[in-house]
Amino acid sequence: MHTVAVERAVRYDPSEVAEAMGRALAPLGGMGAFVRPGERVLIKPNMLAAKTPERAVTTHPEALRAVIWLVREAGGIPLVGDSPGIGGFRAVAEKSGMAAVAREAGAELVPFDDAAAVSGSGLFRRMDVARPYLEADRLINLPKLKTHEMMTMTCAVKNLFGAVVGTAKAGWHLKAGADRELFARLLLEIYLLRPPDLTIVDAVVAMEGDGPGSGDPRPMGLILAGANAVAVDVVAAELAGIPKQLLWVERAAERLGIDGWDRSRITTAGLSPDDARVPDFRLPHLSDVQFGLPGFLKNRLRHHLTARPVPNPEGCRLCGACLDACPPRAISVRDGRLHFDYHACIRCFCCRELCPDGSLGVRDGVLLKLFKKFKE
């Protein structure tokens, strides 16, 4: 059995968040069950982009502060590291408020700019992963609970994709991002390279709608904690009301027999799921209706079955972030406007995820429009 603790924290008040984390860790044995004196403890928050905390794009700095305090109290040496989706590590750390908290609380900032080759045991045989991520004595995963236009939800397992250094993320999107099932398997194989010792979820304010970068903040008032990241994701999805058929990572974990997917083998501590569940949590834009279709039909009807990113000329300032983020290089600038090559586009929505201005929209294919109208 796996235990996932759920506790209430309605504000990012330092003492309130710290107390909620302490309560969440108590049924797991406290931080001392995961950290020994003198160990170098890497804390891995979500540092997607240089956004202020109130945007709910990144892990809130007060959640980071509480974890640093607990690690130091257990005698550990706290480090804070990630590889942002867009922008430099230092810039993202400063804008998100995490750099200031790290300085105040006594943690070292560790950019993920040095990669080590690791041999995988699954479908993906070689991966280049941040060396500090692999070499730390302990790993604490500190994600933000958010929606995700490609994978429906990003939380515990998806947060570990940040262990892939810099532009290598785009390469993996190109290799696996056109197929959600394949990308979910990639995420799980990265997770299995170095499973975190502990996952603590910042869901005090989550993100709903078109996350992970362009959604809307949604107060949930929760802190979640557990030793098994897959089990934490299962409970997080349950509290947000996300149906299993849309949880690609959890479905892949079940198919591959990776521990943590079975809800009947997960017990919750603290708040009951009924008391913690958030009603009407808004999911991301449905981007395709290809579920279960044979490959030859998917290929023939792809443009009609899927949604695609579209530019908003009035809001776009041609900053170039989407061009840099696009794995297949399907975006260009022509005559002062963005141009998309939809035959090359893999519908990973990295462009929307990393657009700093939220100036990219979504347009549905004809069959997808009919499907949605039929569901109404």
C-alpha cells in the first residue's frame, strides 16, 4: 500500500504552508524518514518559465521555503535545481521568487546545465540527464498541480521532465511528442532513472484550463505528499476530478506494470478525498479525438481530428519564443507574421506552453468540432 497525505493550506503564508507540510509528512514518518544528517538534498520545483508567483505557472516560493526549512531541520544540505522550459535558470529563479527564498532560507541554487548520459532499461536506451539530479543523495520532487494541454495534467511524474537539460527537451518532444502514449512512456522511463524519495505537491493555488503556461490560477487550498510519485499523481487527479481516460501517464503506468497506478492500493491520510475534492475544475482544451483509431486513419484524418495552434497577430510581438520552443521547427516568420507548417506540426503545444504573452490560440479540426457539438 502507498500513503498519500492531503492537508489544508489556503494561503501562501509561510507558517501556514510549513505547518501543513509538517502535518502531511507526519503519517509518512516526517522529513527525517527521507533525509539523514549531512546528506545533499536536491529539491526539484517546477520552474517552467520566468513568471511571477501569482500566475501559478511555477511552484510557489513559500512552498519551496517550507521544504528547505524541513530539510535543514532534518540535518540535510538543501539544493534547488531545475532546467526551465524557456529562459535561463537564474532569470526564472529570480522572477518566480525562488531565488530570494533560497538565499533567505539557506539553500544553494543548482542550474541543470551539465548532463550525464544514462542507460535506460526500457524503450529509450540512452538519456542525457542533469548531473546534479543524479548525484544528489536525496531527491525531493516539488511540483505545482496544473493542467497540461498535451498530457491533461502535469504534477509529480511530469515535473521530472525538467531533469532533461535545456534544448534536449525539444529533441525528446520531436521523438516522442506526436504520440501521447509514447510520450507518457518516456516520462515514466525518466522517472524510473531516479525515482524521487519524496514528492510534495503545491496545490494551494493550482492551474486549470489551458495549462501549463497559459491557464488560470485555481485555488485548491491543498498540500499533497507521498513517497510514490505515480500514486501522488493518481490522488491529485482524483481531487481535481480528472477522468482516468485522460490521464496518459497513469494509463501507461498501468500498462507497463509500474507501481503506484492502482487506486485500490493507495490510502489517503489527513483530509478525506470527499472533503478535499475541488468541484468544476476546468480541464484543458480537448485537442483531438484519435483515441483508439488505427494508425492509417489517424494519418489520413489528422488535420480534421485534431486541434492546432494558431497565432493571434494582435497580441504577438514576434519575440521568437515559439520558434525556439517548436521541436519540429514548424513555425517561421513571413511578412511580419507567424506562419505554421501544420504538416510538420506534431501538436505538442510547446509553442503555447512557452509563449510569454499567451498570444497563441487553438483552432479545432472539422471532425473535432463535430465531436464536441455532438457531446453538448
